[in-house]
Amino acid sequence: MSTPGQTVGPFFGYALPWEGGEDLVPPSHPGAVRLHGTVYDGAGDPVPDALLEIWQRDGDGNVPSVEGSLDRDGWTFTGFGRAATDGGGRYTFTTVIPSDGFIAMTVFARGLLDRLFTRVYLPGPAGRPEGDAFLESLPEDRRSTLLAGREENGYVFDVHLQGERETVFLDFAGA
């Protein structure tokens, strides 16, 4: 006998975020940049109860391997962050620019049967990332859904769960 499926939300704001989870580095860190945006549903409305997680390398290309990702000590870069959206569907992280030019992101939101995986590519010196095999494998018109826009203090990356501007999501069988 099979059991009915359940969605992954909307209980994130209660149990999963923790104070400072969105700050992979303190805002005062010399290399700190802000990554922020809005999560939109298929109708183009903001999603006020989504949760986003990011993982990334540091600026030197190292994959952090420290214990205690949930304990922020103010100087150890753990490469992991978690942020909930606010009432307007907005999220924000404080992090560093990863050496490989992209940040892995997972999205949890009401109505989803499973989490969604994507990448956030930060523009390089030429204005867009160069030489990434995955990004180059996508049709030109879909690549833009993975590109963050540059701002004075960092980057903006909006997530579109469905619709005409749907973000490219990755398929990890069994994940």
C-alpha cells in the first residue's frame, strides 16, 4: 500500500532558520558581498515562506570542511548558509565571492514535493562567467536564469519556481 505524498512546506520559519544563518561571513568581513533576491511562484507572486540554502567554495578555491556550520564564530568560513524569505518573498545572504564563480542553491517552498537544486553564477570581469561546462551546455535563452546581476554591494538573484522566467533547476536522481 502506498502512502500519499506530502509537500516540503510551509513550516520552515518555525524550525529551520537560525540567527546568523544567512551570514556566511560577518557583514564587516573585508571580502563580504551581499547576495539577495526574491522567490516567485508560477503566477509571479512572491513566496513569503520559502527557505534557501547555499553552499560554496571560499575565495581561494577551498571547500570548507569545518564542523559546526550552524555555529558562527565570526571568522571561520563554513561555506554553508540558510535564509528564510520574508513576507515579500525576499532573502539575503552575506558571503564571499567563490573562486569557481558559482554558488550552489537549494530551494524549499510550499507546494513542492521535493527541494529544488540550482546554481547562482556571479558575473566575472567580462560581465558573465566563462568556461563553465554546465552553464555552456544550456540553451542560450535559459542561461540567463542562472546569472546573478551585479549591484554596488553585491549581487541580486531572483528565483522563479515556474512560468516563463522559470529558473533552471538540476535533477539529482535519488537526492
